[in-house]
Amino acid sequence: MAHKEDAEAPQRSCLGCRTSKDKNLLIRFVLTPDMEILPDLESRLPGRGAYTCIDKRCLAAAVEQRQFKRSFKHDVSVMPAEQLVEHVRQQLHGRIIGLIGLANKAGLITGGGSMVIDALRGKKKPGLVIVASDVSEAIGEKIIHAAAAHHVPHRTVITKNDFGAILGKAPRSAIAVASGGFVAQLVKAIDRYKNFLGEV
């Protein structure tokens, strides 16, 4: 007899491309009491949801083809496609910033290229290395190669100034995140952001 955990995850169709996927691999949108379409990135808001792929092209197509109106069967207020895409991008970006900030407050962040490499060479390896998107190619490759050599996953996202602002310091080329719950959350948030932008 199959266990509940073995059952397939709920499937939903993307309003843009009509592909069916696990709803956890999509972006959920809900309707506010004012009949406005609102992204619900953490799938926590009440009410019926409509979905698109984590892809700005699918979201733009859903808006341009008036799919939200068809899905909710109401006249709904939807931002222009470009504006809604940017709104979602900012929320996905903000999620990454927020998680790094929380991890930093918990004392789980090491900042700076040389310190990250030292952490990778230490006995207690970090759980994740994040390299700034605007770091020089030489420095970026050095950090990424060190992470790969020590079998530590890495991602490239946000800027040196973003890292500095989060840490309350000068710009940083990379950070290391200590092993623990923040690692999985950050990997998910970064991958969703990059998927949305079409960078993966």
C-alpha cells in the first residue's frame, strides 16, 4: 500500500505556457479583495491561486493573453506585463537579501574573498559559497574553483555592494554561509531568482 508521502505532488498549469508542473515549481498568484493580482511567492496567502512558471516570459505571456481574467473568472486589475515582471523580480531578489541578512545576524556568514577561501580550507567547511555577480573574472574563478575543490556548492548572484550593505561593511566579492537550514533556503531562493531571469 502506497504511503501518503509517495503520492505525486499537486500539479498546476502555467497560465503562460500551459505546461503542468509540481505547484512548488511555479509562482502562485492570488486575488486581493480589491480584485488585484498579487504574487504569493511563499504560497501562504489564502484563497484560490493561479500559477505561472518561474520564468518572466511565461508571466509576461499570461498578462498579455489576459489569462488571469480567465483563470479567476472575474475582471481583475493586473499591472502591465513589464511592471509585474519587475515587481516579481524585486520580490525574488529581496528574498535572497533577507535570508542573507538573517543568516548574518545569526553569525553564520563569512564575508570577503580571502576569508571565504580560508573557510573552505578549514576543517569545518561552509555549506554554501555565494559569489558576487560583478566580481572580476579572475577572483570569481578562484573562489568558484576553491569551492568545487572542497565539494561545497556555490552560486553567483547579487552584487559586491549588496553583500557590503547586508554585512554593514565595504563591498565584498563573496560570502560563505555556514552549514544549516539557511543553505537550503538560499539555494532555493537563488535558483528561483535566476530561473525567473532566464539565467539557468
